[in-house]
Amino acid sequence: MKVMTLDIARLLPRWGDAADRPPDGPYWFLIAVAVISTVRSLIHMLAPDGGAHSIAGIALEGPGGTNVVAVFAQWGASQLVLAIVYWVAILRYRMLVPAVLAIIVVEQLLRLLAGELKPLTVAAPPAGAYYTYVLLLVAVAMLIWSLRTRR
């Protein structure tokens, strides 16, 4: 009988452990997240309103509107940095996939916390609000999968 255990040491493997790659499922999941994150970050950086009104439904009228757009663009830049980390793990350091999945889980938890501490006031929640919940649940499952070892 095969027993599955979690190997926490896989979160930060030694460089010599490259042969101990995570399963394909978490790897392909990370590719999907990297694509979505790259596109989202570029929209926030390059769209005229940063997606603040056109996607999130945030009112931009008044003197603070340009500041909201600027914050969205800066948020997009931060998202792009994370997307680059995802791509580095995907393209060069596959053994870091579990660590990157842990980063994704922590980021989503912090987004939820920030949303509770400073809720957004809009007519309807933006699509990204639902994405956070879905991404968190699937990322936790993928993280657990990537840490499992057969003994």
C-alpha cells in the first residue's frame, strides 16, 4: 500500500534537487495563472482607465479619479513582477513551482484580508473578486498536490 505524505522541504529545494520536479498538474496550473496574471497586469498598466471603471466599475469622476487610475497602473506593475516570478519558475526553475504556489496562496489570502479591512464600494463586485476565491481554493489544492510524495 502506498502512503502519501507532504514534503514541506519541496517548498525551497536545493538546486541539486532539479530531478525532483513537481507533478505536471500544478505546473500547468501555474502556466494558466501566469498567463492570466500577465494579461491582467498589462490591462491595469496600459488601459486608459487601468480597468478601474471599465472592469471594476469604480467611479472616476471628480478630482480623485486620476489618482485611482494611477494606483491601478501601479498595482498592474506589481502584478507584472509576480507574473515574471511565475514565468521564471515555469521556464527555468520548475522545482520552485511549490514555492510559487505558496506565494499565490499567501497573495490571495492577503487580498481577501485587504478587502475585509478596506472594502470596495461599487454597485457589483468586479470579476476579479470572484477570481480571488476560485484561485485561492485551486491554488491550495495544487500546492498540496505539488508537495505530495509517494513512499
